[in-house]
Amino acid sequence: MRCTARLLLPLLPALLLAACGEPTVEKQRFLAMGTHIEIQTSGTGSDKAEAAIAEAREDLEYLHEGLHPWEAGALARVNQMLAATGEFTADPGTLEALAAARPLYRDSDGLFNPALGKLADTWGFHQEKPDGPPPEDEAIRSILEADPSPEDIEVDGVRMTNTNPEVQLDFGGLAKGMGVDHAVERLREQGIDHAIVNAGGDLRAFGQRGDRPWRVGIRDPRGEGVLAGLTIDGDEAVFTSGDYERYYEHEGERYHHLLDPRTGRPARGVTSVTVIHEEGTTADAAATALFVAKDDEWPRIAKQMGIEAVLRVDDEGVLHMTPAMAERLDLQKDGATTRIVELP
Amino acid sequence: MRTTRRPGPGDWTILLAAGALVTSLWLAGPDDEGSRAEVRVDDTVVARLDLRQPGTYTIEGRRGPSVLEVADGAVRFTDSACSTHRCVASGAHRHAGEVAACLPNRVTVAVRGGAGRYDTLHY
């Protein structure tokens, strides 16, 4: 008995973990894409996981440099050329982002519009610390009257031609989603079958953690703690757009960065929108579009964008959700008022 | 006929290990409350804070100091060398998986420990 105990003792921690069904989990966090990134893998040795995460990190940093909306880089150069109109050669990152953005622009009826970079800049959101005062009505009107749209840009191979001098690209509404998709693709290429890529709270997860699905806690946007739990089903992205992400206050009023392309002003009445979709890019853009959509139009826009699971929290704290979202969420807050909204 | 024997050193070690495991799970707090905070500047871990020990800590970031306060089982930024102070506005963090960051100063704080109800947090 004494010999058996001596043999088993060094193995005790591993045996306890095995008895609990604990898989090997590798977790790394770092700063990239202007946010905090956490990647965790399950069921892969640490050397292989570390190497794969390092590659995913390189992809995220490359994408961030290329798509930054106001710092010097590839997109800044493209925007200079767009302002001059005419034909020029664009970089691969911008071309890829524009190709991804076009169908999302159309499916959202223009509520996701990456050609409104000039409007975001006019509002003071193209700087590290957003700052007012809000623009004059005339400044907003002159941009909206020009109706900037990604459709103003013709693409032929790597050549771009722009016909609207008010077009300035800002992929802030999908860059994080695109980055997460790239990271997931890279991890899979490196033989990772189970992982979560969490980019500043927005995430995509695939596979599972050992013998159970990944479990995600959705933090309460207006309070402390977790609003709801969510179990990932296979490969899914969970993205949220909220009025608390980038904003400033001027003369007692709060102005956030989610601008309604029709009014040119911050959308009102909503605190946050959370969506689930297979791809981060679509989920990211959809969360933006469904935030600025009006109460009576967001179900139609969600349907058009192929989004079934939506949670919209209004400024009174009421949770409006589709049936597909309601059946996925494990609400953790007592007393929350919920309303189920069917998609058309 | 039943026989009894005195417990040997191996038996005591197993009992102690089991006791330590139960104690650590209990100390980790209910549900998803974390027990420690890991502080980094860029990729380097510069401090590990016990959330049960109140205190104030100054972390030297890329631009200057970030001040962290541990109180009531939570950690928060109270000041930082940045212009936005979004880190300060993000408030207290006590749940395992929560992350507070002062991106301009490259300082991040991640809450660890807890019973681990969730693998990651969405916000």
C-alpha cells in the first residue's frame, strides 16, 4: 500500500484533473488591433498551441496596421487617393475589407456603411480620445447629401476608381470581426481544432473544451457581473455594439460613435446589440447595423443579413430578443424585462 | 474478520492533498468570482495581486504610471497615464475572465481564479 501511494502521489494532480474531465488548455493574452486579445486552445500540446497563437497574432497586427482608420498606413493612403478621385492601385487588405463590406452594406439597406469615414472624423471619433464639440448641422448635411457609399468605388483587380470625393473608408464596423476570422483560419491551418479568439470582448469560438462546449458569459453592459450565459454550438462568433465603447460628453449630453447613416447623428434608444453568427465579419457589421436600425425595422434587417440570434437592449434596460437568441441565453439577472421579437 | 491498520505517511499525504483542493475551491469564492489579478505591461507579467488583500499598486507602463486599487475582492484602475481614462471608467473587476486595460499605457489586468463557470467573457 505504501509503495502504491508513493507511485501515485506525483500523479495526483493529473489524476484529479483527469477525473474532472479537464482537458489541456493553453491560454495567451496580448495587445493587438488596438484592443486586448485572448486566445485559448483546448486539447493541443502547449508548443503547438503557442506556435499557432503566435502566427494568429502576426495576422492580427498586420490587419490592424493596414486598416487603421486614422493612423498613417495603407488605408490612410487609400483614403488620400479616394479624396482625389480617379484610379489608383489599392493594397490587398483594403481590397479584401471592401469586398467583404459591399454585400453587408446592401443587405443592411445601407445601415452599415463603411464609406462614411468623413462623418466619423467630423464628429471627432478619428482620434485616440474622441472629443467634441459635435459638428454643425451644415457639416453633417453636406456629407449626407453627397451620399457616400462603397458602391461609388469601382474595383478592377487591384485597381480602384472612385467617383465620389466624399467617400472615405472606415472599416471600424467590421475590422475586429475580420481579424477574428483571420485568426481562427490561421489556428485551424496550424492544426488547432478547439479554440476561442476573444478580441476585446467580441469573440469567435470553434470546437469545444474537452468533452463539453465552450461556455461564454455575456457581461452586463450597464452593471456588474454576467447578464447571461451562452453555450457555443460548434463554430460561432458573438459580437456586440454598444453606446459605451467610444463616446464623449459635451454640455451634459453624451455622443457615441454609432452614427445613423440617415441622420448623420448617434443612434438613440438602444444601449447595445449582441448577435451570433458563423462569421465574425458578418456578426460585427450586423451588430452595428442593428444598433442604428429603428425599432420597427431591425427584425427585417437582421433577416436580410442572415442573422437569427439577436439581443437588443434598449435604453430602459428591456431585453428585446429573437426566439433563436432566447433559447440560447441562460439569463443570470433577476427582474430583467424581456420581449421576444419574431423575425419576418 | 475485519482488520484495521494505522494510516501511513502516504495516506496522510493523500488526505492533505484532498483537503488542500477543497480549501482552494472554497477560497476561490462563489460562482465566478476571481481570487487574483494578473497585471501585464505589453507581454510581460509585472505583478500578481491577491484580490483578498486590499492595497494600492503603481504599475509603470509605456507612458507612465497606472494606479490599481484592490478592495472588496475587486481590482480597478484609479488613475493612468492616458488621455481617455476609459480604464478608470470601466470600474471594478471581480469576475474570473474579466479584463481591464489601459491600451495607451499598455497595461492590462486580468482577473483569474474562481470556479470557472465561463471559459471567456463577452462584453
